[in-house]
Amino acid sequence: MICAVELNALAAQVLGGRPELFAADFEERCGAISAEFAGRSVLVIGAGGSIGRATAEILLSLRPKRTLLVDLSENNLAEITRRLRNAFPTNAPDFEAWALDFTGAPFEALLGRERPDIVLNFAAFKHVRSEKDTLTLAELLRVNVLGNLRLLRWASAHGRPTRIFAISTDKAANPASCMGASKRLMEQLLWAAAQATPPAATLLTSTRFANVLFSDGSLPASWLARLEQRQPLAAPGDVRRYFITPREAGMLCLLAAFHPASCELLVPRMRDADLQSFDTLAVRLLAHRKLIARDYGEDTAAAFANLERDAAEGYWPCLFGSADTSGEKDFEEFAEPGETDAAGQPYHDARCLLPKREHSWEELGSALDALARDCADVAWLQATPKAALVARLAQLVPSFAHIETGYQLDRKV
């Protein structure tokens, strides 16, 4: 695993060396964020993932009273624990780690025992490719939506914590994928929980963010593995996205987590020049390795057959095709009609949105309880086609317009 410093430096170079986003905003507020930690404990769920890891590293440098790290992956959790112990070889901040599923009873027991003051939730299915059939969609909803419902109900019932932050995605705006729709539904859960009696927390916030370059499981991260394993790089040439570095993602998440107003969304202020195609980024990565991309289009056999010859000549075979998989939009957006700017706009590099509130706490809870029962029923899962579950999700997310092509990313190299 490439170290965080090297990964951030590589990401910045591949993005063209633009000024670091959110650094000025974070510098202005890190003192106030640190002051809010005084005498309080912070729970980071999904701490072993790319964005949770980047956020936890910055968080620990601000030295909360106590930090609790939770992740389902014991391997990722072990790595972030080692990374943090080495970052603070002496006088380390107080932190502990648990390999737990945040949707399960052992995690709820941890909540009851530790009673954290602040919760940052990064646990999620985050890839568009996660929707394949009814089974994968049900699992995506269990984690992205139903797990958050359980967390919010616990907080409401126990009067803790004071802050809850849950990460969203740019794909929640006018969602075309089930992943994006699930995160939009998660946002609605937050805003509904803020209006519950009692509310789940004093402050509930979120952020939609750009693609994090080289995040775990992402296409750019796979390029590093493909180079190491001497395989062609693959990328769509007709899809453009906004990208930020892992460190930028961590700073944006902390800004959103400690935003002073509840029920507001932070989104990056990106420039048109920041919109990048995947094939352009692949070419830049190869140039950083002193290699020139040689495009074989969609001729996979030729790309593999010519790899050694190309490499010997200073080239690298690439498969720059077109996007034809379910849920993929060919453009990026962070807001949709009906979402307005909050008053003040205090950030240089982030825009503060007032989202639409589409459900009450009681209404949404009842609908999701019914969904939870079905998603836990093996016979229902086996008998229900994906389209029926997609339609049910669309009933809860009015702006969801699913793009279904019948093709999945796991059929591509």
C-alpha cells in the first residue's frame, strides 16, 4: 500500500498541480474544531476506508480527548491503527479500534458502553458497480440506508451524540445509479432525524464531494495495481468527473462535520477546468512514470499481446473505450433544482446548500422498516427482480432516474 504522503503527492501531480482545495478554509477553522473536541469523544465509523482514513489522520492530529475507530475490514483497521501509531510514536492521542459491522448488535453495544459525543460515519457502499442484482442492491441499501436509520434511532433514544455527520456523494444529486439514490435517501434520513422528537442530534450534516483520486476500489487506484502487475490500463474516454486528493477529502469532511448549522450540505466549488476525463488522467499517470499511452480502443487481446514490446519502447497499452454500464452519468453535478444556497457562504472552496426535505421522520421510518423486513427475507430476495426494488427506491427518491443498460463493470478489465 502506497503511503498517504506519497499518494497525496501523486494525486496532486496527476491533477496538474493545482492549488490545494479546502486548505485555507480548514486552517481558518482548525482551532475552533479542536476546541469543540475538548472533553469529548469522537467515533469514526468506516475509519479504515480511503476517506475515513484520510479524515482520521487529520482528526488525530487535532488531538480529541478520545477517538474510537470502527471498520468492518479488520485488515484496513489494522493498517490505519499501525499508520496512526507510527504517526505518533510518542505522546500519542487516545484512540482505540474495533473491527465491527456498524449495522450489528455488537456495534450498538459499543455505542451504549462508550456513548460517543460526536459521530462521523464513512461506512458505505460507494461504487456504482455495487448494483448488480437484487441481492447486491439489498446489501447496498442495508449499509447505506438501514444502517444509518439504526444509528440515528439509537442516538435519538439515548440523547447522544451532539453531532452526527454521514458522508454522501455527488452522485446523490439527480441520481442515475442505485448507489447515488441510496445516498440521497441517507441524506433525507439525516434531515428527517433532525426534525424528530427528540432529534437524533443537535447538529446533523453531510457533504457531497468529488471523486477522490486513487481511493480504494476506484478505477484510478486500479491503474497503480495494473502497472505493478504489468497489465494494460483501462478507462472510459467519454466520462468526465471532478477529482480531489485524499487529503482534500479529509479536510472537506471535517469542515462539513463541524459545520455550525444543522441540515446543511457542503459541496466543493470546482472550476470548469477541474473537470477531467479518465483517459486524460491515465495518460498523466503514465507520463509521471515516464511512459506514453498507446490506445488499443477496445481490443483487449492486442493490448495484452503487445504489452512487453510497448513497455520496451517506452509505451504502455491502454484500453480507452466508452462507458456503457448501468448507473453511469456522462457528467458531474453537485446540486439539483430546489436546492438553494444557504445564507452567508463562509467557505472559500466549498458551497453550502440547503437541501430539499422530502420526508418526515415517521413516514420515512415506516417505509424503511418495511424495506428492512423484505431485505432480510431470503424468499423475498430470491423472488423479487432487481427492477422491482429499483422502482421501490424511486418511490422514496423522487429525482432518481435510473440508467439501466444491462451491463456491469465486473465484466470489464
